[in-house]
Amino acid sequence: MENKIKAGIVGGTGYTGGELIRLLLNHPYAELAFALSRNAAGKKIYSIHQDLMGETEMEFSSELQSADILFLCLPHKESQPWLEKNEISPETKIIDLGNDFRLEGEFQDKNFVYGLPEVQKEKIKGANEVANPGCFASAIQYALLPLANKKLLNQVFVTGVTGSTGAGVKLQDTTHFSWRNNNISAYKTLSHQHLDEIKQTLESENKNSVGVHFVPWRGDWPRGIFVSATLECDHSLEELYQAYEEFYRDQPFVWVSREAINMKQVVNTNKCAIQLEKQDNMLVVHSAIDNLLKGASGQAIQNMNLMFGFEEQAGLKLKPLAY
């Protein structure tokens, strides 16, 4: 493709920014025009993302440049202040990977569409601005959406464990290797920041209120999320599998498995794997994603592909890390 779209990144030194750089450097229809950084301007990109040595000689930029699409990879609640301070061409599409616009999409003359492609595909195709979902929010919504579609949700109890990259690149007490290694802990019990966006989507599908009781856990690996959602359900396992397979039939990145799933099947990919188990009237839905790809940057590229009319899987045909 001769005339590739130009993509810019604001906040290119973090984990999501780094993943976007990797994906854009290899995208068939897009090219990385610049990666903006407040602290690393003038430095080679590979000096921060060292795996990109030999892949690019680009430097981090200090100035905003023109682009067809802009990815905001800023800390949560910093995207709106940044947009207030910087003038963006109305022709430039925006994907925000923070949580500023996931619940309230209207801002100035912009209207952010919630970017969960498997339920919002047509809206995303016509959108100029997209609010990319959170990582735990994505994993939990994919696990429960077919049940919401059948109006089967009432009270759901969810546990989920995530790798250390989910906490961001800035060092914290709970991301030190010596603390995290061979360790596990719960955090933000029943109060995780993704709960509101999860309920927003599920209640829209379920047409009724949904109780989501979520206990997140810290895992001692870098990347990947595994979620288990438990609820009462009188439908047979075969009926439920048919509902899931039908709901995701035309979705290229969601795979419903009748065998046990594991996290390594999806790490380093934009896939979500789902498995169901049932005992008496209790149903458990497992889902697994890579928090940096299907939970962040991969999903952002998927949304970009939809916004520009590209093949949905373009630049996202990635192999999992099996070992």
C-alpha cells in the first residue's frame, strides 16, 4: 500500500506506547509518524524499548506533528487535560487508551465511542474518537457478553489475576521483582476502577441491572490476564456453548474452546480465549487475554483498522509465546 496513514503516539515510553510502536512498525497500512514523550525527547526509541534495536532509528519527539490518527497513551485522567492544552485537527482521529472517556464520551466537539469491537463494531467504523476499554474490563466483558445478550445475568462473582505490566511502567512497591516474584495478593477488592465500564456494557445488553463482584489479584508474571466468573444458571452446558459460539461466530479474535484454556494460548496475541464449566446450576466462565494487546494496544489497532476500513486483523496476526 503506497499511501499509508500516518499514526502518532502521545506517551510513547510506557508499556502500551511500546506495544503500539511495535505494532505500527509492522502494520501493512499504517506508519509511525512520531512518538511524543515529555521525558525522552531526542532519545532513540530503542534506547527505551530495547527489543526494537535494529527495527527503527526513530527518536522520541518533543513536538506534536500532523497525523491521520493519534493514540493517547497517557496515565489515567491525563488525556482530557492534554486535549484541552493541544489543538488537534478535526480531521485527525483519536483513540484514547486511558479511562477519561469510557463512561462520559462527550468532550468539547468530540464524541468518544466505547471501543469494544465485538459489540460496537458499526459505531467504531463511523467514529472519529474511540475510548479504548480497560484490560480487566475487556476480559470480563468477553466472558459475560453472550449471557447478557440472552438476559441471563443477575449476580456475578469474578476473580481475575493479571501480570505486573498491568500496573504500568512506573515503579511501585508491588512491582519490585523481589516483592512480586513467588508472591500473589488481592487488591482493590470489590472496588476496581473498571467495574463501571463493565456494568455499563453488560446492563445495556442485559436490559437490567447486573451485580458484578470482582476480586482482582496480582500475578508474578509480566503479562497476561486469566479471569473466572461464577453465577447461577439453569441452562445446560450445551445450550450455553451454542449461545457463545453463535455470539462470537464472526469475531476473528475471540475463540470459544470446549477444552481447558490457559493463559499462554493468548499471551503476545490479540486473542481472547473462553471456556465454560458447569456443576449443577452453577456456571463458571473462564477467559484469558494479553493485557497489553487485547487488553490495550492490540485492541486499539483493531479499532484503528475498523475506523479506516482496513482488514480487521491487519497487523495483528501474532503468534502466542508457547514456552
